[in-house]
Amino acid sequence: MSFRLAGQESMFEGSNLIEKFAFAQSVGFDGIELSGKGNGVFASRVDELHAARDAGVVMPSAVVSVDHFIGDFDPVKRQGAVEELKVLLSTVVEAGGRGVVTPHAFGLFSKSLPPFTPPRSDEQTRVDLLDSLRQVADHAASIGAIAYLEPLNRFEDYVVNTLAGAASYVDEIDSAGLAIIADTFHMSIEEANIGASIRAAGNRIKHVQLGDSNRLEPGAGHYDWDETLEALEDIGYDGWLAMECRLSGPPAEVLPKVSKLLKR
């Protein structure tokens, strides 16, 4: 199986999306993962995205780049993040894409760091997140999009850390508008057996993001890429592998090595 590779738009050389896509193809990549900036920034790019789409640029997904999330402690900020995510989902569809990656929250709290005890119960946290996800999933399903729920490592989030944890929310919501995104960097920290975790999550996984054990590009750390690729093949994964990491050198030198490593 040959997987389709995407990189974040900031990784590719070029002054616009058309030039970046040409560069991406020249180094063995197939698409661009967009930066889903909030406060109307991403939505304001719709004409640019239309032009790129019409020119053949492939933009399958976007990643939230916001200052508050759908699991925020503050109910006003939490609802604001829900509405923001709906806009991002609608905008990525305008680009010809399918989904937007979001965690429960990033940097909001960690049970692995002082003060260790969050300001609300785990039960209330689950209720609040389910409410946010239902709203987002309903909107996504109505426009043919998917919200990709991302497990983060224990130092970046205290709620959804594993594929199984994400699956518990995806299963309860039970909507075509919600799925799991598997991020290899976070899995390298949280999953006891990455291959088994991928196989257990199965077709709930609709998107994959890439970062090695040191959060550099695939091949720059000690992550077992064969294990992950074989597990994805076993579950019949036909989605994208999208880079979300730093690069150890110039893109023109680094990215062809990534393509060679990951494309079978």
C-alpha cells in the first residue's frame, strides 16, 4: 500500500499555495495540510483557497491554531471554540478538504504537573467535552466534513491521551462527523503497544499525523515506522499521513527522505 503524504503549509517552499504544492510534489508529497487560524483568519482566506483548489492544489485537512479549545474550563470560551471549529470545518470544505484536527485542549492542564488536580471533576469534564463534540460532529456531518479528535500526551492534555480514550468519545457520539486522528509523536509517549492500539482503534482512525520520537521528521528519531505502517495497512487505512513536526534541515533536503521512508 502506498500512503498519501501531506505536509503543513509552512514546511513547503513557495510564496503561495500553488507554488508550495509544486514544491511538495517535487519532494514526493501529495498534499498540503492547512493552518486553521482562528479569529476569522482562516475563513478570510476562502478566495485564496478557492483559487488554489481550482488550480489543482490538494488540501485534505487543516489543524486548529487557536487560543482556546472545545474543552476549556470557561463555558464561554468553550462554546466560542465550538463555533470557531464549525467555521474552520466549513472553510476546509471550501478548500476541497475533508477535516480539521482538534484536541480536547492544549496546555490547559496536566495531571502530571503541579498542582496535579484539575479544577473540575473528570465526570464533568467528560460531560462538557461530549456536549462540545456533539455540536461539532453534527455540523461536520451536515457539510460532509469530519472533526478529527486528537489524543495528546499527558503533559499537553489531561483528558484524551490515547487512541482508546479518543475512541470512547467517538463511539458515544456515533457520528460520521467525528473520528480519531492518530499522531505518532503522542503515541510514542502514551501507547504501550502502538501497533496493537492502531488495530484496536481500527476504522475510527480517519487521519494520521507524523512526528518522530523527538518531534522531528520521520526517520530523525527512534520511532518504529514499520510497526505503524504495517498496522495501518492491517486496518485498511486509506487516509492521509500528514507531517506535524519540526524539520532537522532544509525542506528540500529532508522531505525527499521522508517520502522514501514512508511510501511503500
